Amino acid sequence: MTRKERAAFNALKKIGAPVFERSDVAAFVISAENNDETQWADYYMEFGINRDSEIPGVHPDICTILDKYNIFAEWENPGALIAFED
């Protein structure tokens, strides 16, 4: 992971977002399947996450952190977003 990716990863962990390290095509993954207390990501946008957020279906706090560190994220599948330095 680059320094920016590590900083974003740690910031997301700090707010309780479900993130997991990865070592192939992405630095880390944001899970859309671990939404216990907070709805962090919802590919189908069925549970009230703003469709107008920067990444549709993704909690705005995640988008803010990714923007701060210039990290790009996209849906890999309905269960996860992959994230890496832009």
C-alpha cells in the first residue's frame, strides 16, 4: 500500500467502516456485506444510502475520506468496492 492508501485505510477503520487489506489489483476493499450498525455501502441502494453521493450507494463519510487522500474506489461486485490511489 502507498502512504496515501494506508492513511485512507486507517481513517476508514477509525470511523468503523468495514475495510480489508488486499494485495492484488487493489490496495484495500470496502465491504458492502458488513453493515451492522451503519449502512456503509449498498450496491442496490435499497437501504437509504444517498443515490446522489459521489459513488452511488456509498456512505458520504467514506467518499469524504477517499477524496481527502485522492483514493479511487469502484464496485468490484455487489459485495465490495476496490480502492487504490488515483
